[in-house]
Amino acid sequence: FDAPHGAVCARLLAPVIEGNVRALEERLPQSEALARYDEVAILLTGRSDARPSAAVEWLDRLCQDLEVPQLSAYGMKREDFDRVVSQAAAASSMKANPISLTVEELREVLDQAL
């Protein structure tokens, strides 16, 4: 897709955090990554009681305030998800993700950013 890398990353960040936290809570509830997501929420919101859901809301609002387009603005459609998920799963950046997301979880991330 002819889309700015930074805009795509910005639009994906909140749904990726949400998907990662959900997957970690379900499959790796003792993961240290969950504590790091709590820290991120506190840093972003400035609230000592913030949880990852608050970080997701904060990032969503930031994207809206900065008018970062949804992925559909760059021509992405749900029909593209299989190809994009396949490419994303093979990308080197996925190696740093705190948990391997399933194909369905990756599709949900894209759907939220669409």
C-alpha cells in the first residue's frame, strides 16, 4: 500500500497493544510484558492507576487528534487481510513482539485499524 510507514505504525499501535495484552492475559498471565504495558499506561496518561486499556484509549485519541488516517484511507480492504497477515507474520519486527499472535488475532488488529 502506498502509505507512510509512520502513519501505519501509529494507527496499528493501539490495536496491537490491545491484542497483545489480551493474548498475554489469556496465554501467559505471568509475563513481565504485562507489567511493562502497565508502565506504558502510567507514562502516557500520567495516572498512577492506569491500566493498558487507558493507554489504548490515549493512543486512539492521539491518532484522532493528529488526524492519522485509518488504513482504509490507503486502500486496504478486509480482502487484503490474508496477504497482509502472512507478510506481517514473516516480518522481522514480529520477533520482538512479547507473544506470538494468532492469525485471527492479527486479523482483529487490522480490522480495528481499518
